Amino acid sequence: MGIKVQKSMLEYILREHGGGKVAVLAEKMGVSPKYVYRVLKDNIPVGNKFIKGLMELTGLSFTALFYYSEEEEKENGN
């Protein structure tokens, strides 16, 4: 459960603001590349720093970038 990023938006932002490179986007957002990668690949919920970084970088609204999911998270791939 938690706040998740609209995956298609994040992929677009990665191309436009990161040149397709996770490390570049992460630096601009002020988060670790591993965190951005996990959000992209594992669709993990995001925290305040990720939300703030993405909104400030893009100037887009919360609702344009994120949604609330009530799905239970899979732990350790199970």
C-alpha cells in the first residue's frame, strides 16, 4: 500500500530530464539511483523526498505524477 508513481510519466521524465540515465535523473531529484531504479522496475511506493524531487524537477502536480495503491507489497519476490 502507498503512494506510487505513474510509471509512464516516470519513463517520460527519465528520457526528458535524465537523458535515459537513471543516475542523472536521481541526481537531479536528490535521491539515489538505486531508489529510482527500484521505483521503475519493482513499482515500489515512494517517499516524501522522491515526491518532492520529482515535483520540483518537473513542475507537475502531485496528481499528474502519483496515485495511491491499496495493493499489498510483495516482500522478497514472494
